[in-house]
Amino acid sequence: MPHHGSVIGVFDSGVGGLTVLKALRSALPLCDFLYLGDTARVPYGRKPAEMVRGFAREIAAFLADRGAEGIVVACNTASAVALEDLQREFAPLPVWGVIEPGVEAAVRATRSGSVGVIGTRGAIASRAYQQRLEAQGLQVWARACPLFVHLVEENLADSPEAELLAHHYLDDRPDIDTLILGCTHYPVLMPVISRVVGPSVQLVESAGVTAESVAQYSRAALGPASGTGRITHFVTGDPVAYQHTAAVIGGVDGEIVSLPISRLALR
Amino acid sequence: MPHHGSVIGVFDSGVGGLTVLKALRSALPLCDFLYLGDTARVPYGRKPAEMVRGFAREIAAFLADRGAEGIVVACNTASAVALEDLQREFAPLPVWGVIEPGVEAAVRATRSGSVGVIGTRGAIASRAYQQRLEAQGLQVWARACPLFVHLVEENLADSPEAELLAHHYLDDRPDIDTLILGCTHYPVLMPVISRVVGPSVQLVESAGVTAESVAQYSRAALGPASGTGRITHFVTGDPVAYQHTAAVIGGVDGEIVSLPISRLALR
């Protein structure tokens, strides 16, 4: 009897999605994972939405061809602009984004109804979080924090610079009780952000909640997984640079395969 | 009669060297330029010296094959670790780095003999500037400013974040009268840095002085140039991302040609 749900494809513009991959592996230890980091075209946040949709479609097709039985869009920008297209195009293959789970977790977490969301300029400008939160009747404060990603990638997540910039970006927030970390890099900054906003603000990151929804679906719809927790990383940019930056974000083991964009487009 | 000195090759790990290219074009308006931005392998600063030397050698060979009659290493890291090798390997083709000109300018500028140098972690850790300055009998203060490059590339060179980080990196400097901007991105930050250190500290950036030495050599050794100021950009990473970031650093016109690393290695 063939086993299903044992290969999950995950992609991001770079290494940020590795925080989601780590949460997925904890939640689904018997799945195998294909992770695609599109580091040759990172960052997505400042590119036209139509271009990001094109990247997302070709990456999803690549992962599906390689046997992925579900796809996780572990990138806020791609989730904001491409998720519905991917769900339509690849149905009945399930496709998950990172925005809905974060929004749902914030709705559950808030008592006061006033929540905040921080992210890249692209994610905040898209209003993807804000619209969904406002549709739930919440008061929303949003702030773009363009240097947070670089703090993480420069291995400065726990540094005076991180503290300084967290105060700069967060000190003028209104009275919120919940803050969504709307970028897959930000969980690495959680200790600093938590110190700066204090214990009265609950931090919500989508890696864990996204992984939990994927796990629930997998168990319910696909039955027991038969993988061994193996991870294969496909990287469109330089594999050595990827390995360096992946280590900074917390490191994930597995084979790293170079995948030039030209091969991605042709498949 | 064939004209010489009309094609100059310039390379950097990314877009930072465009500040040098702009200065070169002002100094040598009749030269044509080949600029190679190795954006697929950026940043060089955290890679092993031997690896950076390998990159520099293959890039210099590519530029020489394309007709460059002189090569400018417009990257502090590559200048620090590869310049002498390149000069030996490509003689009699002249090869210039950006460190010596910056050092010479600082030696000329200082009255007190106390100078500072800021740069990426790689450039500062290499002690390339410090050793040369100390060999001239100067007192040297050095500071790595890992977020400055990202301020520039995120188009935040003139922002509250830039001001905040400039104070953080520079406020505890000793009593220096000269500060070398030891990274090709930093000229873009000059207004902020200048405000933070005040008028008593003279800022030295190597783009202009490097261009002046190249121009002097070209005029003396190669005779009148016969080019038209044309620039061709070869980019190992994504050309669209390159164009975005180049615009942020001040923009330079010219054709952009995609050059995958595989083709660079084969030539």
C-alpha cells in the first residue's frame, strides 16, 4: 500500500523560510522535505507582484514534479501575492501560505482587539495582514522594519544594533496586546523584540502555527507518513553563501543542490 | 594607429563598485568600461581568502579576454586578499585596488596623525588598512559597520535608521581628524556620516582617489583614449535585482548582460 503525505515542498525567496521548515520538521518528523531557496532572485519584497507570481508558479511546478504532495509558501511576499493563484492552479494539491495562520493565531491571542504587525516593506505595503485583521474587526497598527532581515542575516540578531533598531521601529506603537512577526526571518529576533515590547505584548510568529495546520491536514487527509525526515535544499544562487546564511538563521541539515534559474524554468 | 587605454575593466562582489565606476567615468570620459558585479556570490567579506582569490582571478581573466587594458578591483575585500596575486599573474596589464589610494589620501589629509577607518567585518578583520596606516606611523582606530551596506542597498542612506546606526558605530571614536570610508558602498552615506562626526573630521573615500590614479596612469602610459564612455555590466546573479540595487546606489547607465558563474569559469 503506497503511503501518502510523506513529501512536503517548501519554498522561500531565501533562507527565511527555514524557520518554517524547522517547525514543519518538528511537527511532521516522518515527512521528507524539499526546500527551495530562490537566493538568486532574493529579495521578492521589492519586485512587481506579477513577477513574484511567475517565480512562485515555476517553483511550485518544480516541487510538484519532484513529488511534493503539499506545498508550503514559506515567504510572506509570495503568500500575499501568489497563494490563491497557486491553490487554483495546483488543486487538488494543497498549498499553504504563512499569512492566514498568523492572522488566525493573532485573532485567538488578542484580548483588547488591538494588534500590531511588522514585516518587510513589501509585506506591509501589500496590506495582506492588515486587510485580513481588519476584516475580523481588529484595530491594526503596522510597521515596516526593513533592517530586521539584515540583522538576522548578518548574525546580529542579539546585538546592540538589534536592540537599537527594535526600539526605533517599535517604541511608538499604540497600546497593542499582540504583535505578529510578519516575516519568516523574525522568529530569530524574538528575544530582542520580546525584551523591547515587554511581557504585556504577546508575540505571534507564523512558523509554528503554519506547521501545525500542515500537520493537521497531513494526518487527516494523507494518513501516516513514511519518510525519514530527510531534507533536500535546492538553491538558485550560490550554495556556499546559502550554507553560511542558513547557519546564521539556525541551520538545518540536509543535502544542498545547486539549481540555476535556467533549469528551474525548463524543469 | 591603434589607440590604447580605451577599455578599463572594473569588478566588485556586487553594486558597491559602481561608486568607483562613476568616479572613473568622470575622470576618463573617453574610456569604455566593462563592469562585472559578482552578485551571485556576494558578499565576499565572509568567505575564505583563498576562495575570494579564485573568484578574482577568474573575473580578471574574463575582463582581460574581453579586451580590458587595465583592471580596477573596486572591492575592498578582493583588494585586501587578491591584489598582489592579480598584479603578478596579469603583468604587464595594470591592476589597481582601492586600499592603497585610500591610505595615501588619508596620509596626505591627516594633521594630527590619528586616523580612523570603517568598513565591512571582512575588510576590518583583514587589517589591510590598519597595517598600511600603521606602517606610515599613524595612530589607527578601526570599526566594522556591518549594517551600513544594507542601509545603502535598502535605500535608507538618508534615514533615521542611518543616523541612529552612524551614532552607534562612530560616537565612541577617539580624537581622529581623518576617517577612511573603507567600503565602496559608503560614499552614499557621506552626508549622514559627515553630520555625525562633524566638520573636524575629514572623510576620505577611495572611489575618487582610485579613479585619479587610474586616470594619471592611462594618460601617461596609454595615450589618448578612443572610447565613447560606453559601459557594459556583466552580472553573475539576477539582472533585474542588480538593476534595482544599482539604482539605489546612484544608478549607472549601460547594457546589463547576464553572465552565469558557469560561463565565467569556462570563459
